[in-house]
Amino acid sequence: MPLPLFLMMLVFVIAAAGATLALAFWAQVPMMAVALAALSASLMLGLRQWR
């Protein structure tokens, strides 16, 4: 993978995470709910790769 493409993907992922957190703060979603959603998504992806 060329370096510029990798860096653009990295910037996109960081911007998407920032936008998600900003939207959660704006909508006044409790941080525990955001953390629980991230944890459950991580566990689902981990189980999917394990199989």
C-alpha cells in the first residue's frame, strides 16, 4: 500500500472517530453508553476473527 494512501486512510479514521465523539457529546449520550457500544463492537469483531 502506498504511503500517501495509508496516511489518508489514517486521517479519515481519526476524523471519523472525532466526528462520532463530537456527535455523541452534542446529543448528550452518556459516555458509559458510548464505551459499552465500543466494547461490544470490539468483542463482536474479535469473535468473528476467532472463528
